[in-house]
Amino acid sequence: MKRIAIVGGGISGLSAAYTLEQSGFVATQIAYTLFESSGRLGGVLLTERVNDCLVEAGPDSFISEKPWAANLSRQLGLADQFIGSNDQQRKTYVLVKGKLVPLPDGLMFMVPTKILSAARSPLFSRRTKLRMLREWFHPRRKAEQDESVASLVARHFGAEMVERLADPLLSGVYGGTASELSVRAVLPRFAEMESAYGSLVRGMVKARKKIVANLKGTAPPLFTTLKGGMQQLADTLVANLPGESLRLNSPVQAVQRQDGGWIVSAGFNTDQFDAVILATSAPVAAMLIHPSNPQLALELNGIAYSSSVTVALGYGKDVRSSLPPGFGLLVPRIEGKRMLATTFVHNKFSYRAPEDRALIRCFLGGTRDESALFLSDDEIVQIVRDELKQILGISADPEFVRVYKWHKAMAQYGVGHLERLERIEQQRKTSPRVFLAGNGYRGIGVPDCVRSGKEAAEQAMAELGVVQKESEART
């Protein structure tokens, strides 16, 4: 019997455990134990019901085009719980000089595919609009090395595009800045298009036409969530795992190589395993693996993380009727606000708030404002309410407020991230039967974390030589 330890009970660790559980080898060839330092499983997947509103403390959905979270949900029998984003209402605003300006039609992640629409938009200055026209003739360029998103975007469209779009978009997704994040890791399609077409506009127009041609019927929603909230995915996973394999309130202090296996120390208990899956943040994985592999720990520590604060506010029908239509707004740093973005949750998804309520989520923190995490809840709420009044004119008292703080929860894929991953993999192979999962490596979203946990479990079984018996294979 081979024994596998999973360190971390977020969605990555739960996905790894479920993969092992569904393999058919549990109790015959393998056994596993999942260690979670806190008293709950699911990590940032946390949903609360407050005043008849469904409030997400962490991610509110997953990108529909990435299949792994949806596939897992179907396996768990949750397909009838899928809710798509209300894309017919999808409109996003950018705060420009104190005023809300809608993103122009045809903008595909900061690349304009409808030039006339972009040309009419007050979002861009005349100089940037001229850059957009000239960008069509941008020469092909195959980069010799990685660069920041800001560097590539500025080369094609100018600094204003970085300030008004690239920075706020990436702040909303990664909590990072365009000047720090890697093009190859964060927006690999941009680097590929520059190499193939030169112009990002030409490349994106071709991609758009291909997407339209491949669509059969109605386009899928951009985002998908579950009717009961994202925690429903974690809770259903946990319900499909045996309780005796799950150890809550069990922070792992050490993972050490011994006698061809691994000794895992959690509290006053130590146990021996044949393989270990580290489904934690990269710095935590570095701390655990350091005694056995200092070089691997050094590379893992090179992956930075940002912190974030999510504030949910519930309002009455008067506020709901006063809000502009759409999904929400982005706030560039040059506007001098602490909020990074605001989502009108009641518009984005159904079943999130009654028809006479407004549910708003605001985001602070990121690499430029780590200090936000250390403010009191009252201070955070005051900042959010002041800025909502300045931006949206909301002066009414909220019916409820919830503040959620996430310390060092979002990985930052800095310039050279993919090269770092190659070095991490080389070093990992020198520590037999240790595997990595989580948002620190090849994707930060829920689908990416699901995939990373699944792949880590599959790698562990393969390296442990867990195989079907001939009789089982024939059946």
C-alpha cells in the first residue's frame, strides 16, 4: 500500500484528493491523508448568505472557456447548478478623470477589434487613437526573452493604454501591475500574435473571426458559477471524500526526506508517506521543502504573492435603480483611489440578490497597496463608502457590509516566470515523489487550480507505479 500526503485543503488539494479517490486504487494500492491548517476546507471558496443575498468572499465564478472546473462540477453532479453570467448586460466602465467611461464595443482584453468604436470612445486621447490606427502595420517581432505586459502594450499602443486599461485590468485579476507581470505567463497570446502578425489588432481580429466561425448556436457565457455559490463546489468535493482522510486544524511544520519516503510532521504527530503533494502557496511549499532541497525552496520563494481585501455591501432598491447598467467598473491607479474595481453582482449573475436589492463588491489591496490588509474593518468600510459616494453618488447607508481579507493569496507571475517554472521542475525531480499544485505555477483561476491538483495526483500515482491489475484492465 502506497501512502500519499496532500498538504493544503484549498481547491487544488481537494481536487488532488478527489482524483485519488476516483482512481479506483484507494484501499487497494494507495491511501492518502489531506492536511489543512485551518478549521475549514475550500480555501478562498467561501460563500455566505446575508439578508437574502449570496455573498462571495473570494472568486465569484470561473472562466467558461477553461474546462477543468466545469468538468469537475459535472462529475460531482452539479451540472444543473450552473449559472452563466448575464452577458447581455455586460458593460464595464473605467474611471477617467473622475467620470465613468464605458469600454468601447469590440475591445478584447485591451485590444480594439472595432476601430471605429474605439475611435469614438472618450476613453482614449487622440494620440492613443492614432497609435491604434498605426498599430495595424506593426512589424512582426519574435522576442528573444520575456518582458512585462506594460512593455509590450506600450510598444503597440502607448503609455495611456497601460495606465487606463492594462494596469486596472491586471489589478482586478492578479492584484499586480502591468510593469511587473510577465507577458509570456499572463498574456501568452499577445506574444504569439506579435510574432505571427506583428499587429495585435490584426491578430485579435483574426482570432475573433475564428471564434465566431466555430460557434454553433449561442455563444457560451463568459463566466460560469454555481447557483449556491462557489463554496458549493468545495462542499460537494468534501462530501465525496472520506472523513478519516481529512485532517483539519493540522498545520504541517515539516516535510523531510527519510528512508526513500517523506516524514510529514503536523503538530505533535509525525507520519511516513511515499509521496507528498504540496498544494499550498509557493512560499509555504518552499518553507516545507527547504531542509530537503534548498535550491528548490529558493526558486519557489522567488514567486511573489499579493494580498487583497474584498468588501461586499448590500443596499436597497433606490441604490439599485441609481446604478449604471453593466457589470461594474475599473479604477486606474492614476485616479488616486484605493479601490481597484467594483462589481455590480446583482447584474452579473442571477440568484445573487432579490429584485429590490443591490449587491456590490469592492476590491482593494494588490502589490501597490499591501497596507490595506492591515487597516481595521471600520477603516476599510469608510474608504469604500467615501469612494463609492465620489464615483457613483451612493450616500445611503448599506443594509449590511462584509469585509474579507486574503493575506498573500494571489500569485504574481513576474517577468521570467516560465523560466523559473522550468528550474522548479528540474529541482523537483531531484526530490523524488514530491509534487506541486496551486495558483503559483500555471494559472491563478479556479479551473487552473483544479487542473493543477488533478495533474499532481496523476503524477504521484504514475511515479508510485500504481497501475490497474490485468483483470481490472480487461473489464
